[in-house]
Amino acid sequence: MRQESIDLMGVLLSVRDLQTSFFTSDGEIRAVDGVTFDIDEGATVGLVGESGCGKSVTALSIMRLLSRGTGRVVGGEILYRGENLAEYSEAGMRRIRGNEISMIFQEPMTSLNPVFTIGEQIGEAVRLHQGVSAREARNRAVEMLRLVKIAEPEKRIKDYPHQLSGGMRQRVMIAIALSCNPRLLMADEPTTALDVTIQAQILDLIGELQERLGMAVLLITHDLGVVAQQADDVAVMYAGRIVERAKPEIIFSRPMHPYTVGLMNSVPGATGKRRRLEAIPGIVPSPLDWPSGCRFRTRCTRADDACAHSPPELVEVEPGHWVSCLKVSAADAPVLAVEA
Amino acid sequence: MFTYITRRVTGTIPVIILISLLVFMLVQSAPGDPADLLLSDEATEQDVAEARARWGLDQPVWVQYWKFFTAAIQGDLGTSFRYADPVLSMILDRLPATIELSAFSILIAVVFGVPLGVWAGARPNSWADNFGSLFGFFGISMPNFWFGIMLILLLSGVLNLLPSSGRDTYGIASDPITGFYLLDSILHRNWKALWDGLAHIIMPAIALGTNMMGILMRVTRSSVLEVMHEDYITTARAKGVNERNVLWRHAVRNAMIPIITVVGLELGTLLSGSIIVETVFSWPGSGQLLISAITARDYPLITGTVLTYTMIFVVINLVIDVLYAVIDPRIRFDK
């Protein structure tokens, strides 16, 4: 009990058994189904998985920005600095958004409003949350553009989004997100839409600013390479659930969940050796009709009848390494650890 | 911005010349001889021939057009066959009434159509949306002349609330300053005349503007609906912007672009509609003038009026083009 309270002290955001569903005419889509993770103050957590696995929905659930009418958090809780975000009023939540928790998105080309200058768009959040004058907001916008390393910020604040390249726009998005010194930045595939050369720059920028401003980052990506560089903790998601969680050095040296193993084998250079890339057989099942028991069993080479009966729990197979698979037990870990 | 406007203005010159040629030829090819129609039954063949010679109708069409063209670029649109007055001054006398009616109709259409559309688009499938859509369909499907007659029947005939025709009650109007009665009454602080003018304009303006209002409502709704799904709307919400500002600040300004296009396109319909509505309400505008000119085959008056409408249309399109640039920075900066 005492241990628990000490642990919670450094925790900024705690997601507990989050369940988010979309209600469509075809039925309930259980996009996120029992996701649990913590983000410590100043830490970086990587949330990894293929498109449609529920990682973006997790972030939108935290922000309470699910599309109204269709998407809803149906279970679990999200504690921000120990307070349940579900209990906040809409106005209270608006004071959190862009101020305490910020978000940047995958598509810098469409995430900025085309009819406002970037200065106006950066200044808007500042004016909203800090109640400063238009002039101060402008100065803050210049300062933020300088921070995200955009040349000639005084000139650039008068530019419209269409005058900037994709990488520049993502820098502007970061400037908007960080303009009010948030404690948590959620970056949803921040580099996916960018050129490879720009990707590294943007990631380095996020890492550098994180260090300077001391914020925590939730890095959502399908790119294992990205989390390997940046994250303190990695959670691998599949079909709305977390299947494996550990520090990156553990997960990369000894992945245990068959899905994580498959994911590693499908990426060139992840193991350092030149070899034939392996694809994970089959396709992601429909979220309208998840398989019973373990959701990966339909694509898993190790699955048997037992996997269909009940969903596997997330079990700590070695200190700090959690896996949700019936075929992986604590007994496997030391053996693998010795091998590594 | 200046080059943008200059380029657009230059582009309209050939359009106007071409239209003038087209109108001139079309009018001439319409059946019925103005000399036959305008002269009395007792006129001799010699009288008719004299009239034709006086009006230049005995000359080849291209000679007539050349004469018309050279005079027109000097600001002379010819003399009416029927009234023997200069066409230009006749049109200028009537034009303020038409512009006033059209402007008032657009005002009604925009003031009701756009907010209703935003309202419906922000809450798709709500009762507000259903009500708005019903209203929109009503506006679109209603022929303006029929709607005008129904309004007269109900509001003037049965309820006796509003005057059924004309622009003012005799003797009440202020001295003209601008020629727009409503504006003149305000300038004179003549509130009685303003009230009288409003009572006269409201029915024809509703009859004329309802169609555009319906279309605007529908277009605004779909435009807002589409924009609300854009990524930058999520960005705005993620910044902590409240829902009212997300809608009216971030969404509506982007949604305006298709709306303005539609306003521009619909102005043509509105302008031609005004010709009919003016006739229904005996509104003393240039539309009514055009109808009577056509009936009498008053060639110079027809050509002059149609050309005036063309010019108005061209100017409106110019204004719309400039408005695009004002609203959408991407157009402003593209060379």
C-alpha cells in the first residue's frame, strides 16, 4: 500500500482499463478495450501498433475529443495528476486542452487552419489560456517559432499554412502545442506524413524541447525505430489491447508476445542482421467482430484451442516486462534473459 | 491584390462587347416590326417607311450595330422608339429601384439562409437540421412569381397588412439623394417614409429572396458539415477553443468559400427573377421597363436594358472574385 502511493507521486497520467467504443449503424466498435498504462512526469511513453489498433483513439479519449455522438469512453478511468478527467466539466476540460495536455497530429498539411496566419494560430492558444493581450500573444508566437527553429520568426508569423512545407508546418504544430508549457504532449504519428530526412529532425526537436521544458510525451507511432530512440517505456497495442509492455531495451532485445516478435521481424534492420523480412500472416480482424479469447490467435502460429477461451491477462514475466499471452510464462524469461 | 483586380477587369471587356453584339442581333431577329407595332392602325405605308428610316431600321444590321457600338462607347445607348427619351437616362431612373429590391432580397437570403445552414450543419440530423432542410427545400421549390402572388393574396388581400404593389405611397417619399428610397429616408431621418418603404419592399423581397435563401441554407449546411470533419477543427478543439468559436471562427470562415461561389451564381438567377417579380408587384424597376420594351419591340431600350443587366452581372462576378481573395489567402497569393 505504501509502495503504491509512492509510485503514484511521480505519475502524471494514469490510464486504467480504458474502454472506448464507437456506436455505428453496424454495431458497437470496441476500438479500445482495457488499456492500462502510466506516464511519469517528464517521461516518454511509446504506444506502438498498426493502424486501427486503437492508439489514436486512446489519445483522443484522454483529450475527450472523440467525435460527438458516435465515440464514447464506456469503461475505465483516466487520472491526470490523480484527478479523474471524466469528472471535469466541458469548460474545465477546455482549460486542460492545449494548456496542460497538448496534442500534435499526423497530417501537418491539414492540421492547420488555412485561413489564419500561423501567428494567429499560435497566439490563439496563448490568449485563451493565459489571458494575455494580442501583442503579448504575438511576441509569444515569435518566441515559440524561434524555439522550434524556424528562421526569421518575425516574418514567418504573418505567413499562411500553405506557404510552408510539411516539415515547417509540423514545427508550427509543435509550437502551438507547446505554447502554454503543457505537462504532457501527445504526439500522434508526428512524423508519418513527412519525408524521412525531416522525420529525424522533428523527432530530435521533440526530444530536445522535452528536455528543456520538462514535459512528458506520449509518442504514438507504428514505427518501432522511433520508439527505440525516444521512449522510456514502450507499450505494444494490438486490436484495442496492450499485448506487451516494457522498457525499449528489454522489448527490443527479447520480445515475447508473438505479435511483437512478428512486428520486429517485419522491420528491416531491427535485429541488425541482413535477412529476409517476414510478414505477419493474415489481416487485422474486424473491430466489429473481434475473435474470442486472445485477439491475435487468428494470426498467431503458436495459438491453440486454449487461446480461444478467455483473453490472456497482462502478466509480469520478468521485472518490468509485461506480456499478455498464454504461451509465454514467467519461466521463459530467465532463459531468454540468459541468452541475451 | 491590385494586379489581381486589374487582370479581372481587363478580362471583362471582350465579354461585354460580345454580349452587346449577341443581344443586338437577337433583338433584331425577333419576330414583329417595331414600326408596325408602335405606329397607330391608321398609319400609311409611307409613315411606316419614314419611321423605319428615322430609326435606322432600313440599313443593314451590321451598319446599325456599328452605329450603336460607336455611340455606346461614348455613353450613348440611343433613343427609345416608343418614348423618344434617351435610353441611358431611362434606365438610370429605374435602376435604383431594381438594385434596392435585389440587395434587400440578398440581405434576407443571407441573414436567414447562412445562420440556419450553419446551425443545421453543426448538428446534423438534429431537429434543427430537419427543420432547416424542410425550410430549404420549400425555398428552392417555390417559383417566385407564384409565391409572390400567394403573398399578395394572403398579406394584402385577406389580411390587408401590406401594400400589394409599387415602391411607396404617393407623396410620402423624401427628396431623392441616392435614389434608394430606404437609404434616402434614413438620410432624411424621415422614419415614416422608411416604414412605408419597408412595407412596400418586404413582400417582393421575400418573393425574390426565398429561392436564394433555400439554396444558401443547403449549401451552407453541407459546407459546414464537411469543414467540421477537417483536421484543423480537431486542432482547434485540442487547443481548448470552445465549441462556439470552433464553429463560427474556425469552421465558418472556411465554409464561406463555396457559399460565396453559390451567392455569385445565384445572383444571376436573382437578377432574372427580379424581372418577373417586379412585374408581379408593379415594382418600378428596370425589369418592368424591360418587359414593356420587349412587348413594344423597342429595340434600343431592350438592348440597353439587357446590356445594363450584363454589366451588373459582370461587376458582381468581379466583386465575388475579389471576395474569394479576401477570404482565402491561398487565392490571394497565387500568381
